[in-house]
Amino acid sequence: MTSGKEAAASPVKPVAGDPGQPPPRVPVDRISTGFPIVGIGASAGGLAAFEAFFAGMPTDRAPGMAFVLVQHLAPDHQSILAELMQRCTRMTVYEVVDGMTVQVNCAYIIPPNRDMAFLNGTLQLLEPAEPRGHRQPIDFLFRSLAEDQRERAIGIVLSGTGSDGSQGLRAIKGEGGMVMVQTPESSAFDGMPRSALATGTVDFELAPADMPAQLMAYVAHAFSKPHRPARGAGIQHEGALKKVFVLLRNCTGHDFSQYKPSTILRRIERRMAVHQVETLEGYVKLLQQTPVEVDALFHDLLIGVTSFFRDPDAFQALEAQALAKIIKGKSAGEVIRVWCCGCSTGEEAYSLAILLKESLERLKQNNRVQIFATDMDSRAIGAARAGVYLAGISADITPERLARFFTPEADGCAYRVHKEIRDMLVFSEHDVIKNPPFSRLDLITCRNLLIYLDTDLQRKLIALFHYALSAGGVLFLGSSETVGECGDLFAVLDRKSKVFQRKEDFQGAQRAALGRFMTHEHMRDLTLPSSSPGKAVQPVKPSLRELVERTLVEQLAPAGALVNSQGDILYLYGRTGMYLEPTPGEAGINNILKMAREGLRRELTTVLRKAVAGKERIRVESLRVKTNGHFSLVNLSVCPVVTGPSPAFESDLFLVILDEVPEPAAGSAAGLPAGTVDDGRGADAGAMIAELNAELQAKEEYLQAANEELETANEELKSSNEEMQSVNEELQSTNEELETSKEELQSINEELTTVNTELQTKVADLSRANNDMNNLLAGTGIGTIFVDHNLRILRFTPAATQIINLILSDVGRPVGHIVSNLKGYDSLVSDAQTVLSTLILKEIDVQTTEGKIYTMRILPYRTLDNVIEGVVITFVDISEMVRTREALHKANDLLRLAVVVRDAYDAITVQDLSGRIIAWNPGAERLYGWTEAEALQMNERDRTPPDQKEKSLSRALLLSQAETLEPFQTRRLAKDGTLVDISQTSTALFNAAGQMYAIATTERAKDGSHSPKKETPDDRS
């Protein structure tokens, strides 16, 4: 069955703030959603549940679905839910703008202060119609999702308080969709999950992290295969379907074999997808092995998605076309009988009761209404009897009706039907196919039940309804139903709204239909006159016994009244006006003790009390009752009435019999002539009688006074009771206002919980960023001081304490009050004020007393909004840089010297004090032939001829005593073994401590040639 208001799609102003670029819009008439849509609803505690759900999504493949998230958000707070969700999933997450097209493998977040509906593949945003505290955005989305996507709709309810989402889950399940709910144990707030579980429509109860795997398995099984036509599938699996019907009938007692195969197959396929069973034969085996699954399938087949005043136009047509005629055709006190067939959880039956109550008040009639509401689902009947409905019904009922006919529950999550409406209904478990119908009905409603039955069964039910209706009765069907071939039995009152009126049956169709559904014993008990086609119904001829009994009763029966134990009159027979008269005041329930005339009231009160106490007949004879100015003699009898073995009334009943006694003839006493009476004794007797009469009259006056005092006290008590009722109504009104305030506060609390969760996440992010910044500043080693406009310290890094003597308690003190370790610099305050005034960076090198050198920068502190809120003072340690710079200057000097050595024409060498060569320029390579690498492996003695070694040693000793020796002539060996005559100048090299560490020599060939000269014998001498 389908129900729910159609989601409106009027455009509203787009809501900005989506973190991603919205997908391109597609014209509505070209959209074809070929993938499941998952609606997820949550309230308080929902952020953690959302994160756990998306964290459980597999990372190796795309889900193949779209996700639409609805959470109770504060209307005046910008939500960061989309930003938070983007961290948990690889899918693109959007905050919805009006008309956004839903795409596969994307997630969509509802914006604040909006209701969201799904229409033709797009998400439509609407201004909330309900006030804050009464909104049900999850139900609103789920209903539109069910109507738009049908079996491709999937609903998930996560953590939250209240009951939002439960009504929407019924709609999704009614259209063949799938429903998941978070386990209450894993919920931060279990109100919404428990409310959803109470609907009995939940397929899976899982923790959020376990839902994605089950969800993807269900989608893969349910939608991965091409859809096969239901008709062909029904023929193909006819044998298996019959086995399913047998199992259902054996376990539940109900026969579904005359339901449409397409309906049965759709529900079975959904159950197969839940259990991932591939074949119908496999599902039959599952049913045989799992009785619980039989019960689950039975309740799936009975999913009756209903709502209050479903299809409001149809109810308006029913009220205008039928109810007024039914009520006007009833006399005062006559009962209006209604049958609501297939009432599900009772919303439609209560809607009828409300309409009848309003119509009776409008027409100012006081008829009693009796509504028989039936369904074959015992769980639905139990919910209907309770008369308690979730807060989501406020979307279907006007505020006026909600305030008048419903009472909020203490927790604010539900409404209870008022007793005056509940007393009009009788709920009963009833199978219209096999159980006898009701009779003498004025109205039958059977909406969206016939569409699930085959044509033959529809025809028989229509004929059955015709029998059950009284003459002129009304039949109210669903928008997709009609009387079909039984059009000759009903006249059309409103074709669009499916309102029909019963016509007389001259073909005997109702008798045939009645025989189809009822046993012979039921048929014999009914007082339906037999008729045959073409013959008029003849009145039944009374028997002679009936005529005699009727005449005797009319002639001999005394006046009487049927009363209860309190004396309230239920039925009057005969001429009772001689003994009873109406009491002045408001006309309500008539009580025989108050209506009794003078002379009857006291005895009647006593006798009725004795009869009630003893459950026996009590009789009093010859009571003198004053009637219209004279007295009449009456015999009074009160006797219990036997109602049978099963009491049909709440109180015992008693019959009051008033039998008039003829008065004796005038002038006689005790049947004797007047002259035979003794005058003396007669006078004494007359005086005694007069005395007794006076005493009796005094007692009667006393009793009358006592009764009047009692009545006065009763009136005072009644007045006090009325005042107490008035106070109670005021208290009830105050309580309703408090309940409303409580609901609003609860809603605000949910929104604040959501905002608080988002803010906690943001605070954690900020704390993490702050820790990162602190570690970054501390890791750089840059001393930083933040000061405000007044140059008061806001914060500083640890490195700054080495330059300015800062401790944590210095935060808030002026920076000029702090002693610094800077040498030769005392204009920090003035420089900071200059930067604040000019907003121009100032940079200067400063030195501490420890000798460290820093580059100090003073620059304005700018916010993201480009607002100056102080200055930032940084100290960058450049001591090493300065030392490196000085070393670089020295190195440059040495480099220039090295260039001179390198480019010199003479051979220049350097040797340590042990003679090891440590420098060898290109001139030396040209002169001696050894490369620099070869020379650095040699000692000066290796290239000194033997005859020159003693001279070299003596010169080295001389050099230790002087920095430089005058040039002298000597010889050196070349690489090829020749001797080279050279002129050598030696210089001592000293370190910073003044110690000689090496000897530098400058050598030039004596003849100016670099060609090595071979050694001759003469040279050796």
C-alpha cells in the first residue's frame, strides 16, 4: 500500500556553502536514476555514527549508490558537516543546493533550516513548514524518497533522540525498499533507533561500521540482475509460489493464494535479497527451515503504509457527499455504524472518527458513533488499540485537530488519541476473506486493499460489502480501486474520490456473495429475507400465537421501567406519566428516583435499594400517589432482570412495575354497608387514623426536608466538582504548554548537541593546528614575540627568552618593562610604535651580552580580515652567519693569494717541519716534472741530492731562527733523474700562536730554463 503526502517541489533560494563544485543540472524530464538512493537520518550523536558508517565503506571499489544525509541542525548556525564528512570518505561530498541532481558515488548533506525532498532524481529544498521543535526532516525526505524511488529507496536511521524517521521507514518499506537501523547499544542516543525498531519494519539492526558491507551485498543481489516481468516469473515459479502459500497458511492461518502474483513476488524477491538467496526454490527451503522467516514474510506482505487523512481531497469529498446525508438520515439517539476494513495501525479509522465528530457538532446532532476497525495483522491492531502515534503525524494533521483530538505524551515524542475519539472505535483482528462481515452498516471504508487481490476476489468482496451496508449506505474505496463489474450494486457519488452509495439488489448477488464467505450456521442466524431473481420481497405473516400475545400485553401489562442499580432509566413501557414526571434543570440521563411523584419516591428508593442488595423481587401494595390533584393507589414491584449467561451490560438491570389498584366504592368500609359500622368505634378509629396520618405527614415532611438538604449538598458538591474540573482544565492547558515548551527545548538540545559535536571536532582540529604551530615555531629556533596595540605581550616562543628575560607570567605586561639581554640597543618600544603607525617593516641587527648576533624584524600583525591587531617581533640568530661571513672574507683573501701562487712562473712549494710536501704549484710541475698528486706523496729529502742534504738541514735550522732566508743557489732532482740548478728563497710560516708549522720555498731555474739538466761527473765533485 502506498501513502504519504506528495513532496512539494517549488523552487526556493539556493543555499550556499557546498564544499565541492555542484554537478551539472539536468532537466527533470530527462533524469532516470538507475542506482539506489540511500537516505540516512540522524540527530544527536549522529556525527560519530556518520563517521563510523563511511569509515566502514570498502576502499577497493565504488559503492554504486548515492547517499543523502539528514541531521537535525541548528537553523541559525552554519554547518560544517559536509567538510567533516569529506575527511571520512573518498566520495565527493556536497552541501545541497536547490535542484541539485543526484549522481552515483556521491554524498549529499542537508543545509541548515531546510526541509529536503527527492523528486525525479533531484533534491529540492523547502522552507520548513513546522515551527522549530516540531520539524521532522528525516520523515519528510524518506517519504519523498519512497514515492520517487520505490524499491530502490533505502532508509537508514542512526543515533538520535525522538522518533523522527520512523514514519518515513514505513513508507520506504511499503514501497518495497530496504530499512536499516543502528543498534541501540551502539548509539549515543537510542531514542530514534528504538522508535524505528518499534515499527516492525526493520530489515537489519547493525552497528554503523557493519552497515556498508551488508548494504553493498544487498544492493549487489537486488539490483545487479536485470528485472524480469512479474507475470512471466509467476508462471515460471507457480509451483514454488504454491508452496509458499501453503507454508504461510499453515503458520499464520491466512490464505494469500488469491492475491496478485506480482505483489507476492515483489515482496518475496525483497526478502530473498535480504537473505541473498538466488532462487525461489531456495527461499522455499529457507521458509521450511526458519519459521521466523515465515512470520517476517507474512508481515512484509501485510505492510500497510497509512497516515491520518491520507489523500485529503478524498476525505473532503467523503465529508461533503456522504457523512452529512448519513447523519441527517438518523433520528435522535440512533447509532451510526461504520466498518473500516484493512485499518492497519488505525490512522484512517481515527480520521473517520474525527470527521464524524466534527460533522455531528456542525449539524448539532447527538448520535452515537460505532466504528468497527479490522485488520488481519495482530501487531497493527495492537498499535491501533493503543492510540499512540509518533510526533511525525503533525505533518498530516492540522494544528487545530492536533490540539483538540490528541494529547502529547510525557516524553514529547508521541501523541495519544483523546478518549472521546478512542471510545468511538472497536478494533478487532479480522480476515475479510474468511471471517463473517458486519451488518447494518452506514459506511464502509476499504482503501488500497483491493488492488492487491485478483479480480475474482475483488468482485466477491464488493458484493460482500453491498450485503453489509444498510439501505443507502456508503462505500469509500482507494484512489486506484473501483466497484468494477458490480456497478449495478452501487451508485457513484464522487467518481474521482471513489465514493459510492448502495443500491437495492434485485439479482440476489449479495446472497451469493454471503454464501461464499459464511457457513450455513451463520446463514441461519441472520435475519436476511430470502429472495429469488425477479420476485419482490414479501412481508412475513405473523402467527396466531404472536397476535394473541401482542394483544394480551397491550391490554393487561402494567406500566413499567427498565433501570440500572442507580435508578437510571433505560427503557419505559406503558403509561408511566401518572407516576413519573421530568425534573426541572438540564435534560440528561433520566433517573426514576428523581422523576417519581409524591407518595412514590420514598418507597421506590427503599424498595430499589433492597432489590439491588438482595437480588430478589420486592413488592409494596396500595401506595397513595398524588397524580394531577388527586391520589391513586398503586402496587409497586421491583424485580431483577436476567440477561443471560454472558452479561451484556456493565450494571445489573431491574424492572420497576407500577400496577394501578381500583379504589373501593364510596360509602363502604371493608366491603360492608355504611350503616352497619359502629359510630363510636368508627369515631375512635377515625381519630386514630387522623393521628397516624398527621404523624406520617410529619415524617414525610422531615424526609422531604432531608432530601432537599441532601439535594442542596449534592448541588454544592456538583458546583465544587465543576470548579475542580475548570481548575483541572487550566492545569491541563498549562501542562500542554509546558509539553510544547519541552518539545521545543528538546529539539534545541538536539541541535545544540549536533553543533557541540561539530565544534568539538573543530576545537580538536584547532588544538592540533595550534600544537603544530607551537612545534613549528619552537623547531625553527626563531625567537618570536606577539604584542597588541598597547605593546602588551600576548605570547612568545621559547627561543625569545634567550634574548629578552621572559617568563609565562609576563604575558599581558608591556614589552618595555621587560629587561633584555641586548647590548647597545634600547629603542625597541619606539621602533614597535613606529611600525604600528607606519605599517612598514623594520629590520636591524642586534647583539646580546653573550656575543650572539640576531636580526630583529618588527612587522605588523594582520588577521585574515586584514585588520592590524599589533606587531610581531622576531629574532633570527645570525651569529654563525656573521662568523661564516668573516671566514669567507679571509677565504677570499687566501683565494687571491692562491691564485697568485697558482699563476706564478716560479716553482712554489710548502713543506712541513718533517719535510713532507704539502703544497706544489704548476710552476713546480713544469720545473721538476712531478704532478701535484705525486709530489704530495713525497718528502723534501726525496728530491734533494745527497750532497745537498746537510746544507738543506742547516738552512732549515737557520730558518727557524729567522722568518726569511736570503736567496741561495742549490740543486734539486727532477722526475727524470736530472739535477736542476735553482735559486731558492725560503720563508717560515707561523700560526696564530706564533709557532712555525711549515716552510714555503720559491725556486727558480738558474739559467731561466725549466728543462731538467742531467747530472755529470763534474757536478758530483
